[in-house]
Amino acid sequence: MQRYLDGILAEHAEVNIGALASYIPELARVDPTGFGLSLSSSDGYVYESGDADVQFTMQSISKPFTYALALDQLGHAEVDARIGVEPSGEGFNRISVDQVTQVPKNPMINAGAIVACSLIPGETADDQFALIREFFSACAGRGLDFDEDVYRSEKASGSRNRGIAYLLDSFGALGADPDDALDVYIRQCSLKVTSTDLARMAATLARGGYNPLTGRQVTDAAVVRRTLSVMVTCGMYDAAGEWVSAVGMPAKSGVGGGIVAVLPGQLGIGVYSPRIDAKGNSVRGVLVCRSLSQQLGLHFLTVSSEAHSAIRGMYTPRPGVRVYEVHGDLLFAGAEQVARTATGDYGDFGVAILDVSRLHAISDPARALLAGLADELQSMGKRGLLVDPGGALASDPATREALVFATVDDALAASERWVS
């Protein structure tokens, strides 16, 4: 898996189109070559590649998390009365509201995000921002830093957002003073994350508000469901339709170069590359997410018919031999869990037996990942055997004759030659 992510990064590393977000002067000073990718499984295990530890400001990636916090604190009805959930079909910084309701069309454009900030409970803007920062940090599993330079740069150059805030105030759409709401909005945009932070925040959403790193239930599943729904339709601005078709994961981009993407129930992805396109999306980040989705089968409409854990059971029938039973419908995330568990346990056995006789269906990416497990174990000085009577994984006759068996008992008998 690590080699695969490194390969994805290398595949797109030479793409140099796009430009830094120069309308915020401080963002125009970042290193344009930065490129990081992180993937968090639903149990909190993280793979990192490239500049995964480089910090950058969240910018608009903050929007879905503040929206989730508003839903969490105020409830759906009160938030729905102030912010819509329909795609705008417009750029993220357009000065616009719905012509009928006179509220922002969704929380992913600047107008909707400013309203969301105005709704966060607190007597002062400092109180509101403190609550936002704590919530974001809880999703990431660590305290997030604040970039004072970006905050001041963005505040000094934010005439358009100031105009949006006062327009909203004239319609009675804000829940706070327009200057305070705008200040909180700019502050949340100036919180710093890494691609790994984004992957962990995405994994928290993938788990219905449960952070698998810390074990904390940050928010509830109903809040996450609404947040992810809006991310699907509005998270990538006026490129949302193309994103859903080609990538198929709820996501949010930021002009700082980050993208956060969520595969519900399975994993979270964070990407960083600061060159953005005309729509405000990271050029290399979009390409990476597209490759991951297509090559690993991560589109959210690629669903299994049974919601079972990939690993049905693990046991040690004799010293030095570990059996892993896999069942149900196996997609990429489940296969990754199986492979990581087996390679992580390698110190406890000399032979691992993977029993896939109970598999109902397996995706091509999952098949490719598990097919390489025997070679991976062999590189660790171990032996991997496969119980695969239906040929779900093994296709080469020579491989089947040497390492593939019809029953666990047959594999156990063969294991005696490697385990004394």
C-alpha cells in the first residue's frame, strides 16, 4: 500500500500547471512544489507519502466542519432556516443569495460559510473561534495551530468577503455582527493542518463522527450524514458534478492547496499541492483523488451488498501458524485491513493461512492487493498460504499448485514443512 501511494504521488509530481492563490498575498509566498498525500483507514491507521508533514492553512476546507459544528450545536432546523443545501453553480466567492429565501444557497460558498460562523455559540468572536478550533482539533486528534500572518493578510485583502457579510446582514441572514462573523470566518480559514490531519478529520467523518485515533465521539451520525451530503453536491464548487462522476467521494477543497475526501465507513484522504485551477481546486490534488478512486474502486456508489467486517476470525491452530478467515463482499478498504493485519502480526507466526473460501464477491483492487500478500510475507521471511477453492484470488496454475489449497486442513498439513 505504501509503495502504491508513493507511485501515485510520483505519477503526478511533474504536473506543474495551475497557480498559487495570489489574491491572498501571504498564500502567494508558499513553496509551489509542495506535494503530500495521506490516507487514513477507518480504524485510524495512516499511510503518508511526500510532504505529509507540511502545514498549510485550511481555507475553505474549514467550511464543512464549521457547518457540522453549527448543526451539532443548534440542530438542523435552526441551521436550515439560515443556510440552504442546494448547489449554487457559481464561484465560491460570488456575492449572492437565493432569490426566494434570501439566504445563502449552501454552506460551502463563502456566503454560507460566513453565516455558519455567525451561528456558532459564544458571547464574543473569540469565544466562537475557540469553539471552532476545539472542534476541528477534536476531529484531527491534535491541537491545530493558527497562522497569524495568513490571517492578517487575508483580513487586509478581504474586501469581497466584507461586502458579502454586509449584504447578508442587510437581509437579516446573520446571527452576529457582520464584522465579528467575518473575523471568525477568516480565523477558521487560517488554522493550519497537514495532509495527515485532513486524512484523520476525514476518517472521523467516515466513522460517523467518531475519531478512530482518540476514541472520541466528536459529533453524531446525523450531523455527519447532512454534512457529507452537502459536500457531495457542493464541496468542489462549480466542478462538483464532474467530481462526483469521476471521483465519487464527498470532498472539500481550499485555495491553500488542500483537499479532504471521505469514503463513508471506509477511509479518509488528505492531499496537499498549492497550485490551484481557476475554480479554486488543487490541480494535482484533483488528479491524485481521481487516480485513487478509479484504481482502487473508491467511488461511493461502489457498495457491497453485505456490511460485514472483512476479517471473520483469526486463530492459531498450532504454534507458528496463524489463520485469517475473510468473508462477505471485499472492497479495497477491507483488503487493506486484512493485508495490514497479517503483515503487522508477522512476528507471531512462521506461516499465515488466508482463507477466502467464504468470500461472496471481491473487487479488482482488493484482489490485486491480497494477491501480493504472499510475496510481502516472503520478503519478511514468512510463508503465506491461500485457501481458495473457487479461485477468487489465484489464477496462475503454478502458484495454485504450490501455495493454494482447497481447505484449511490441507494448508495446515502443507505448513508442516515450514514450521517445525
